[in-house]
Amino acid sequence: MAIRMPRIIKKSSTAGDVPKGHFAVYVGQKQKKRFVIPLSFLSQPSFQDLLSQAEEEFGFDHPMGGVTIPCTEDIFIGITSQFRI
């Protein structure tokens, strides 16, 4: 039985290259990195917690123009790598 990892794409490119069924988030504290992640992450409670933290810190005024997750890249990858999607 193989373990299927969700598709997370670490990118530094433009918003026009987000595949259907995915969305971009920015992660990091000092240096923000762009990740393209599946929409199915939205249903995960731990991802919803990250979104709540983003709302508390930034409200609806995200400095990068998209959703910015206020955690380190390592924490973000650690949380999202546990999703079974």
C-alpha cells in the first residue's frame, strides 16, 4: 500500500499559473514563499487553524495580496504533509 502525498508546489511565479482545484498561499515570517496547494486542504481542521491565525494577524488585509499564513515554512510543510487527501 503506497502513501499518497498531497501535491504542494513551492513557487515564486505569478498568480496566473495556479492549476484548477488549487490556490496559492504565502508562508513564512521574514521571507514569504508561495505555495500552490489543493483546495481540499480547506476541509482539514489543522489548516483551518492556520487560516484562523492568518485572520487574527492580518485580518482581510494580506500584505502579499493573497492569503498569508503566519508560520515558518517548516511548520507549514509539517502540518500539510500529514493530510490524507
